[in-house]
Amino acid sequence: SKMAVIDRNKDIGPFVSRPDDDLIVCRCEEITKGEIRKAVHEGMFTMTEVRRFLRPGMGLCQGKTCGRIVKGVIAAELGQRPAELDDCTARGPARPVTVSSYGNEVFDHD
């Protein structure tokens, strides 16, 4: 897949708060539209960067609910179309595993 070209020198202007900045975009992690917009103005221009910094899409829904909205907020702030932004790398949620489950061979002791 072709990676999007990111212009890190692009002047997107200063962060200016808006009335809808307190709108919760990611319900699982309780992240607001304003927090995402602010992150973009601090230099996070990709979905992956915003995700690692704020954690949208890393809750129970794994971005199924908020992914498109987060992408739309980032794209709007950069003056781009959402389709121009790359998606995050999909990964399964990490869960702790007991060591005994790795060695669960059954031996028949008579």
C-alpha cells in the first residue's frame, strides 16, 4: 500500500478553541475533539501518532466506534480529506497470559 506523504512544515495556524471542543469523540478512552485538535497543532499529523499520544481507538471498541471520526477531525485540522490519511496498523488487543498456559501439555502419569 502507498504511504501518504506528510508535510511536516505545513503551517496549519495556531490552535483556536471552538465551542464543540468538549465533545467526546472516543467514548472508551474519554477523549474530546479539542484534545485531538490540540494534538494535531502540537505536531501529531498521523492517526498512529495521535493514537499513541492520546489512545483513541485503544479501548474496548478498538476504534470501531470512533476511528472514522478521529480521522475526520485530524484531516479537517490539516485541511485534507480523510481518505488522504493512512489508517493505523490493526493489532489484536494484548491480554496477560499465564505462563502455565504456554506449557499446558498433558502427561499421563500412571
